[in-house]
Amino acid sequence: MSSQDIPEENLPAEQGTAHGAVKVADEAHPFADPGLPPHEHRIQDIDERAAKRSERVVAFLFTLSMLATAGFIASFVSIPHDRSIYVFPIGHVNAMNFALGLTLGVALFTIGAGAVHWARTLMSDEEVADERHPIEADPETRAKVHADFKQGAKESVIGRRKLIRNTMLGALTLVPLSGVVLLRDLGPLPGTKLRHTLWSKGKLLVNMNTNEPLRPSDVAVGSLTFAKPEGLEEHDEEFQNEIAKAALMIVRIQPENIKDKRELEWSHEGIVAYSKICTHVGCPISLYEQQTHHVLCPCHQSTFDLSDGARVIFGPAGHALPQLRIGVNDEGYLEALSDFEEPVGPAFWERG
């Protein structure tokens, strides 16, 4: 029979406790609980000068973290991406990557080291035994938790050691800026690229299938022709980057069937040119109904009426397809009279 099976009132006075633990070891109870050892004070607990030294050490570590974060941002902004340096014994490494790794590592390490030194030298280290209690949070337990929290806050000396508190808050505030700065490396800023394509005044409309400039006679009523700007070859890298914005749909509609008068002014003899890129999520439009002059995006069934300014008549697209102003040059070829006057493709936050 263990000591847990013996009623507490039958145990010797020096051995019984409120929860049946045994404090004095003997042959019958070899696994007695000896209790907590006497608390030994640290030098910081009895010498305020030693406590001040620890406070300065912690503040120094937090300040070093702030400086390292500032160095991280400065390295990201100032060091060229292609510069390399020699680091013994690693060898040649990318200068920016090395600086970013070093400064971010120091920033994070010094926050951790400062917190550990703070806890080990200034926060209370006295161990307190707590009796087992029911799991449910009764009012007494909640009151005890609040009291423990207040006591812990008091023992952490964060209210009294303002130098530690201020430098810790500074370090914790600055170090997330490293992640914010890293977002800049997701790619170059678009600038005004979303508002412009390769189309400009005088650019010829080139048939994507034949790679030949288009004449008005090449576009029959009811047909759908895809065009690109002149000088854009499929094997060029620029083609892959720019065709998504510059691709055109060319259709010919009887002028009397065009409802939007501006559309009629921007066309030539009923030949209208619209962006091929759906304004929903950027899928290429390729389905055309000759009788209704509707074009359909195959991805999500957004439908546009090319006889009425390519307005949306069905589906999730939020904007009409942009129209390209076209005309005919002296040689009889279809040409652009300007770039698109609004961004092509899916809507974005700067669309006016």
C-alpha cells in the first residue's frame, strides 16, 4: 500500500500534507517530497549597482537590435544586387545577401539575448509551490490569476526599469520592418506600366496568324481577327512580356449596327479594335457571335457587346473592354492612332 492509500489522518504529523504528500523519507516512504530548497538571492537582488549594470546590458542588447534593423534596411537599399565580397572561410558571396542575413540575425539574436539576460538577472527567480486546484475557473481562481499577473508584472520590474522597457519596445517595434522591407524584393514597382502598352500613334496592326500588316479589305464582316503591334516577333522575349497587354480583337460591323457613337468615331468603316484581354482575371477572349456581335471569355463566361462599346452584358467582369483608336495610313494599312486610353486587363486600384 502506498502513502496515497493511507488516510491522511493516519500519517505522522510531520509527514501529512493537504494533498497526501510525504515530506520526511523513511523505509515506508522512500519517495518523500523534500520540498523546495532555501532561496538564494542573486547579487542583483541585494546590490542595486549590480542591478543597474544588468539593466544597462539588457538595454545595450535591445539598442543593438535596433541598430541592426536599421542596418538591414540600409543594406537592402544601398548595396547593389550583383555585388559580391570575399568572406573567410566561406569564399565569395553575394554582398547584399550576406549583409541582410548578418544584420537580421543580429537583430533577432540580441532581442532574445536581452530577454534572457533580463529574466535571469532582474526578474524574480524565487520558486513558489502551488497546490493542485480544480480545473474549472471559479471566482477565486480568476482572482488569483489576476493577482499573479499583477505580481509578475511587478516582479519583472518593467515599470521601474524604464530604460529596459523603452529599448525593448523600440527593438520589438523596429524588427518587423525587416519583413516589410523584404516585400519590396517581390519585384520591381510597376510604375505606369499598367497604364501603357506597345501601341502608339502610327503603329501598324499586324495579323497574328500571317504576321502581315492588315488592310481594311483583309477584315470581312462577321470575321474575328487577332492583331499585334508591328515589330513584335513571337520568338522575342519582349513578345512574351508585352503581348498580354497589346493583343487585339479586330471585327467589322456595319456602321448602322454600331450603337456607341464614340466607337464609330474610333473605328474605320466599321472596323473596330478592342483589347483581347478580359477585364475579369485577364483570360484571352476568343469566342465571337457574328449575329449579336458578342464576344465571350471562355474562363468565366463574361460577355461583351462589341457593337455597344464592348460593355459587359453578362458575367463577373467589372469593366468594358478598352478600345484602340485606329485609322488607315497613306499606304492603306490599318494603324493605331494612339495607345489605349485606359488600362487593359483586370481592374486594379488605380483605375479611374
